[in-house]
Amino acid sequence: MSLYLFRGGASGDWVYFSVYLVAVLLSSGMKVGMPNSDGTMSVNFPFIFLGIIQLSPMQAVILAMMSVLAQCRFKVLKPFTLIQIVFNVSNVVTATALARLTYSALFAKHIAIAPSLTCAAVVYFLANTIPVALIIAWDLREAPYKMWRNNFTWYLPFYLVGAMLAFAVDIIGEHFGWLTSLLLIPMVYTIFRAYNAQMAIIRDRERHAVETEELHLRTIEGLAMAIEAKDQNTHRHLMRVRIYVSELGKMLKLDHNMMQALLTASFLHDIGKLAVPEHIINKPGKLTHEEFEKMKIHPVVGADILERVRFPYPVVPIVRSHHEAWDGSGYPDGLKGTDIPIGARLLSVVDCFDALASERPYRKPLPLNEAMDLVRSKSGIHYDPEIVALLDANYLQLEELARQQINDMAPLNVDLVISRGLAPGAGFAPTQTESIAAEKNSRIREAAGNHQNSLNLIAAASREARTIFELGQVLGSSLSARETSAMMSTQLRLLIPFNCFAVYIRQDEVLTTQYMDGELARAFTSQLIPMGEGLSGWVAENQRPIINGNPTVEPHYIVETGLFTATSSAISIPLFNLDGSVLGALSLYAEGNAAFHKDHLRILQATESKFSLSLQNALRFRSAESDANVDHLTQLGNMRHFFQQLDTQIEIAQLSMQSFALVVCDLNSFKAVNDRHGHLVGNDLLKLVAKEFRQCCRDQDTVVRMGGDEFVFLFPAMDSSSSKACTEMLEKAVQRACIDLKLYNDVSVSIGLASYPADGENAEQLLGVADRKMYRSKRAFHGSRSADERSSVLESVAAV
């Protein structure tokens, strides 16, 4: 066809051709990106259309051919191969020839130039884009029409605009001469600049859309973390399910919206479990009928939650239906067969398969082939046979892909202990837990005292066995002595009535309070208990238990509270190390008279070995951490140790309604010691000062080195009225250290004292008050010293 056009038609004006050729070559480098596509388009096509109108067919085709060659050389990201160049030239030459033929045929039938040129532009568009779309679709193995529609339909408006520009220039040229056609060059350049500016705005919007989508995905992952916080078995499971459904969805040729919905649902399908009690979710055994009824709400709750998000793709139906069964026996709606959304059918198969192949606390993972056998056995019953067959054919490859893509991820850490916040703003509700425990304890006592009702005895024995078993499971799961003691207290409340739980640990010849809780814990101080004294001291000394003893004989009991009387009760047992030596004592206190009986003692003795072992492990772990809490120069504690002690002291003070003092101490003129005698002498002074400070402290006091020449003290049962005495004590300690080193310069101390609760009720407030007082004292010292120095200088001048 092109050869036919070469032979026919007028020869045209070669001057016109030369001018248009230069314009085409210059404009070939002006390329614009196309929306929804990675392709570009040169803005030289108005000159090609102008050539179709004003030049001969041969000249128009040559003009188009030269434009393609220029486009393949100017501003290309990747060089074209010879085959690609030949194809592009042939394609454009053919499109130009067809457009010229269309224009000539319509114009010959006396159709106006504008509609004729418009039809020619459409023919050029179709002839140019369809072959390109066919080649790309064949290479990518995609549907040709879909490829053409998604990537090339945007080109049509540009061809139409180019044709109209050529028509306008041709009309102007008829009236003002053909040289006016050169006005097309600045017009094209203006359009090129304007279009690039508009595309920059579009790219910014697309970038914003991508960032929004990424934020959307991170939000989804955050929701998935919320599910993990509730169900600790989902670590890595969600990511694996997402990879499986993504690959299987591609094999099923799901559309873009369904793929997006499926990927989102793979993260969020179990978000409704937030409404299911944790003990049901993590129950290792089979669920009861009532528990299963509660579990069945999670797809509905999850769908309701996600309905409010208003995803632009169908996530909600997938989440709601992912527990439906192929035979209609699923829940919540009893959908059957293909009535179940394809995404839900796919997700349910993958979720079951990966759950079987994943580790759980109560079972080991099944091998992949066994997990696949179980899924296959439910094909046509619970699961879509087509999807099961597809998974069966590809699960080994998908497993390898999942292993390659999933990096090591730390599970969400929910085993945290927050030391701040001792009570809610509205206070605790002490009656709810106590009433449940009291009801259980009442039934146990009734069963023990009433031999006529054997069912009560059996029930009580069953509850006791289950609680002791659960206690054995949870003890040892933490390396914190406080957490271990707290778990022991929580479990014992189900079997034994008490108002205060206390764990004492032996240190040399005294017992220290390791842990204490309960509403009557404020009846006791943190005072050390000498071995053999009081109820707990006697138990630890004699290695024998006491039942229904008198709590008021404990040395650390506060008589003024009146919380316990001589008719109150206490039960205490010794705790033993693995070598048989005494670890400490466990004591329970209750308000009632003779509140404990032999069954309670038996329960405590049955749990003692496991509790003692867990407590020893926790204490060893804490001892191993002690290096991180010690200042290596002075061997005093550091600030990490201090904050631990301060938090514990605040907790004890709140329970016992006692005050304590926090003292910040700074050495005055310490820098002068370093300057005159060197840093080694300065270090020796700090060591001696630390030693003197330790000797000043009582057993229950704490002193640590804050850093440099600053020290911090904790003095239980001391308030702001002791500030002066404290200053004198610390100054004498520093003086003794200076004398030992034969340092007679003026080294003294500045202190700041804060009292709990008068100056603050948390660590930040107390340290802030003490620090400010200390700096006021230090400024006063330096001011006084400067005045003395000025006075000395004036006296010397007067003498001269």
C-alpha cells in the first residue's frame, strides 16, 4: 500500500517537505509520558498530519519514517534493537499511508477537511497502536484487547488534538501564506511544556496515592498486630497466608479488586477475635459448646469492624464468610458451594493448611504432606475442590517461596510489667474478684465439711487438680520474681481465701519482703525480719509450717492500722532451695478467725516445690543482671538500680501509707582535687566517700552513684524535717574520707531532700524537687565562697 502511494499523487513542494522535515526532527526529542502507562509519545505528530494535508503521499510517508528514526535515537532510556526499529518504522509508515488514503478518499467525496482529517487521525491511531499492543500482549502473555484498552486508549485524544492543530495551521496558511505554518512549532512547544507541567502534577498525585496506599497497608499490618496481641499463635502465620493466597489468586486469574481484597483479608480475617475471650482463643483442648458459640461470633464482628473502614474492594464478604463450608455446614450464614465468595473459599483452604503446618503451644506442626492430606480429605465437604486441587499441585513451591520471602520477625511483646500506675482513677473494685474466690472457697469448705454431698467433694477435687495443674504450667514462664509471685497469688486465690499474700526471701540472718499484694498489704512495712522472729521468721528458722497463726506478731506489722487483730489468721510455709536449705517463707494473711484448714496447707505444700524452683531461677536471673546495676568504680548501685529501688519503695509506701526521703548529694570543690592531685586521687576519694556513705546507711536504705561526684539516697521512714541532720551526717562522712587521703582542702557536700508524698508521688517529681534544692544549696555555697575570696583579696591589698 505504501508503495502504491509512493507512485501515485502529486510530487508536492520539496521546500514544504524540507521545512516540515526539520520541524519533525526538532520536535522528535520533545516526548511526553502517557497516563496509566510507562510509554512516551513524541509531539511531532501534528507535523505528520500537516504533511498528510499539504504534501504528496510519498513525502508524507518519508516524513513519518524520518520521525520514527529520530524518536528511536533521541532521549531513549534503552537503545532500540534493529528489529524494534524496523518494526516501528514499518508500523508508522503503514499507519501514515492508511491515514493518507482515508483522508484522500473522504476529501475526494467532497467531505469537509475537518471531519476527513478526524477520520484519518482515528485510522492512524488504530493502525499505529493495535500492532504494538498485539506484540506486547504476546510477549507478556496477556489478553491483547485488555492490554490495548489499558495502555493505549489514552493516545487517541492526542492524535485528535494534533489533527486539529494541523487543520488550523493549514487554514491560516491559505490566508497568510504557507510560512505561517511555522507557527505550529511554538504552538507545539507550548503544548509540550503545558502538558509536562500537568503530568508533573499528576505524578505528584500518583505518588501521594502510592504513599496513602502504603500507609493503608501499614495500618492493616497494625491491625494484624492487634490480632497477634490477642492470639499469640499467629506469629508468621499471617505473612505465610498472604503469600499463599497471593500466588493462588494469580493462578485463578482473579481481578485486581479481588486480589486487593484477598490480600487485605489475609491479614484481617481474624480481627473479630478481639471480641472473643483470650482463654477461649488460646485453649489447648477442645472447646465446649458454650465456648464454640462465643468463638462463632468472630467472623460477624470482624465484618462489622471492617465495614466501618469502607474498603474500596470487597474485603467484608471474605472476612464474614471465611468459615463457611462447601456443603453448607459452616457459619455464620450457612452459605453453600459457589454462593461462598471465591476469596473466602481460597482463604479458608490456605488458612487451614498453614495452621496445620504451623507450630502451636499444645502440639507440634504437621509435615506438609500430612497437612495436605487432611485438607484433601475435606475437599468437597468443607473446601472448594478446585482450590484444594490447585493447592495440592503447588503447595511445595509455595512453601519454598514463603520461606524465601519471610524474614525473621520478632513476635509482638506483650509480657510487659508496667511499674507505674498503681490503681485506676476510680479505684479498684475489690468485691468482684473476692466474691468469686469466696464463692469457690465456700463450696470447697462446704464439700470438706459435708460428707453427705459426694458430688461437691468430687467437684472440689476437680477444681483443685485443675488449678494446681494450671499453676504448674504458668510458673516458670517468667524470669521475674515479682511476676512469678504475682502468678502464684492469682492462682492460689481460686482455692484459698486470704487478704494478703507475702513472699519473704532469706538474706543471711534476715528475711526481706520479696513480694506482697492484697488489700491489707498496707498493714505491713518493708522492715527486715530477723530469722526466728515473728510468724514468718519462726517458720523459716524451724523449717516447719504454721496454720492459723497470729499476723500481729510479725515484726513489720503496723499496729496503728488495726487491720489485723489477735483473732485474725495466718498460714505460712517454708520455701526450700534445691540443696534443701531455706530459701524463705510464703505467708498468707486473712481477717477471719481460723480462716485456714489442713486442705489449704496441703495445697500450699503441693505447690511449694514448683514455686520455689521458679523463684530460685528468677532470683538467679536477677543476680546475673546485677552487673548492669553496679557502678564499677565505687561498687555502689547505678541509676538503673536506683530507679528499680525507687519504684519498689513508692509501691510499698503507697500500700503502707508511709513516707520516705530521696536525697541528692553533690561534692563541692571535687574538681579542685582532680586539678591539684590528679584523677587517680579523685577516684580514690570517690571510693572512700562511697564506703563512708554505705556505712552511714541503714540496712533498708539505698545509696547509688548518679555519675561524676553526685550520689542519690533513699531513706525509708524519713521526711523533710531530717534535712539538717542528713547534711551533717553526709558532711562528716566526706570529711572522714578526705582525712584518710590526707586531703585538707575544703571539700564539702550540697544536698537536696525531697519527701514522699509531700514533694511528689512519682520518681520524676521527687528527683526534680531534690535536684532543684541541691543546686540552690550549691549556688549558696559558691556565693559564700566567692565573698570570702573577695574579702581576703581586699585585706591583702589594704595590707600592702
